[in-house]
Amino acid sequence: MSRPLIVNAQIQIPASEITLSFARSAGPGGQNVNKVNSKALLRWNVVQSAQLSESVKSRFLKRFASRINQAGEVVLASDSHREQVRNVSACYEKLRQLILSVQVAPRVRLKTKPSSGSIERRLKSKQHKSKRKQNRRFRPGEDD
């Protein structure tokens, strides 16, 4: 029942890399919930996948480290729908979105200097705060 996941034109994960399993869904629902395995569990081994480039794989491992188990697998679950097929589709879409989110490398930030106006404003505010604190000081000899 497993099918390949087409992320985009460059990335396609074959069905052989994806493992699907099913379990009983949680929550209310009466007899149907108790006897139908509608919850879908998708497992995909990121570390052993040959479909991702090393840069995308390293970004994926870094960003989603909390979702990856000891075996290097991402385990995604869906039990939001009553039908098993819709839960499988939801798992595939979750995985697709995770991969798309790390596909494009983040832009490198260029270092910039603070503008002369911002430096001037910062120094003026420091002087203002300093004067305010000086005015709070007790000066002996002054009558209040």
C-alpha cells in the first residue's frame, strides 16, 4: 500500500524507503474506534536515504533532531481522520512539508554597521538616563 513520495521535481522518495503501519486510533467513537486500525504511522530513515543531498540531509537532521529516533528514523503519525487512507495521505503530506522546509538553504546574513544616526540616538539616550539618575542623588546642603 506504500507509494512513492514526490516532494518536488528534484526529490522523490521511493516506496521502498517508507514503512507504513497502522494502529487503533485514540479518542471517542464507539465500536468503530475499537475495531478499526485507522491511525497511520509512517517511518522513514533519513540517515540511509539516498534521495536527499548531504546538505539537505544535514539540515533535516539538525532542524528535526527531536523527531528522529535512535535508528535515524522519522516517525510521523496521523489519526485526525476516520479513514485510514486519509490518515496515510496526511502522513505523506507532513513528511513532504518537513522536507520542503529544509530544502532551500537559509541565506547567509551579511554583517552591517550601525548607522551614524542610530549610534547618535543611542548615545543621547544614555546621556539622558545618566542625567536622570544624577538628579536622583541626595546632595547634602540642599534644602527640600
